[in-house]
Amino acid sequence: MNVELQFGANLLGPTLQEARVGEVVLEGLDAADGVPLRTVCWLADHNPDRFAAALAADPTVADAMQVVTTPHGTQFQVTAAAECPAAELYAAAVGNGGVFLTGTAEQRRWTLRFRFPGRDALSSFRAACEQTGLDVTVQDVHEQDAAANAGRHGISPAQREILVLATEAGYFQVPRESSLADLADELGVSSQAASERLRRGLDSLVDSALLTPE
């Protein structure tokens, strides 16, 4: 099953505030010996230098590097400082069979999506969070069939979510029955993040369905 949860985390918070960025998309999470938590994040912004400078001065960040820059944004790899509650959350999730799918980071809040083997694993994860004093709120739980189907088309659960919402809200109708701001408000993200999710979801869907040889 797929679970969306919110977590009060300050990792990247100083960077997001200093660089005046509402949120970034989290494309990967992992940990290793000597590395409490490492994330790959996507910045849909045309000023990556300002973001990189903010990362360099961020006390919650131990190390950061710019991975790739495209006309649509920049990918960064960020290693958290040693004391990082988000690392405890990640360890609790992985220890109960959780697999990270996608997420977003804001100044004081992360929204993360994990896949768990079942409700027992989710209950054990929540109990582990309570024992370590982690402030985690489960926002949504659903079976993974829809997300698995989305994965076969090369799109993430977050991209599927906005594509479905845009269709149901009449965003693709002529004339449009809803705006990008409407979609962003419904999902609780910035218009910039909504635009990036929608664009990348459409790109992936077209590439998988129309451009990839059978």
C-alpha cells in the first residue's frame, strides 16, 4: 500500500528560506554507513546558483553537489548534517519494509510518499515514530494498484495525482474549466511545483506510451 505522510523537518529549511524557494521535489532518499541521510532533490527554478550558495551556508546540510541542470530545472544531491530527525524517520520506514517513492520539502514540513507491504508494517512504522518522538501525520493511505499502473507508464505517484486531478477538473478542456493555481491549491503545493509535476508527468507519459518502441 502507498502512504502519504507529513513530517516536521528542518532539513533544507534554511536553504529554502534564503533562496526564496517555496519547495523542492524529493526524488530520492537513502542512508549508508557514515551518511545519516542523503536526498536527491529537483529545483524547478532558473537560479540554481542562488540555491547552491544557500546550501553551502545551511547548517542542516553536511554536503551538497549539483548533479545536472536542464532548461526545466536543476538536480542536487544533499547529505544531511549528523543530527537529522528525518534520518530516524527514514530508518523507521525502511526497517518496516517501506520504500520511498517521492516527496516535497518545504521550510518546516516534508510531505513524503512510501510504499509499505501492508497495514501491519504501517502500524509498526507509526509505533516506531512514536517511540522516537517523531511528529509524523499520515495524510492518505491507498492500495498500490493505481500507483503500480502509473509506474509502468514511467510516472511517479505525485505526477499521476496531478494528471488525474487536472483531467477531472477540466484543466485540459477548451476553454479550461480550472487553472494551474486551482490544481496547486487542491494539492497544497505551489503553482511552480504543480507546473513542474504536470509537465514532467506528461513528458514521461508521452515518452512511455508514444515514443518508446514496443
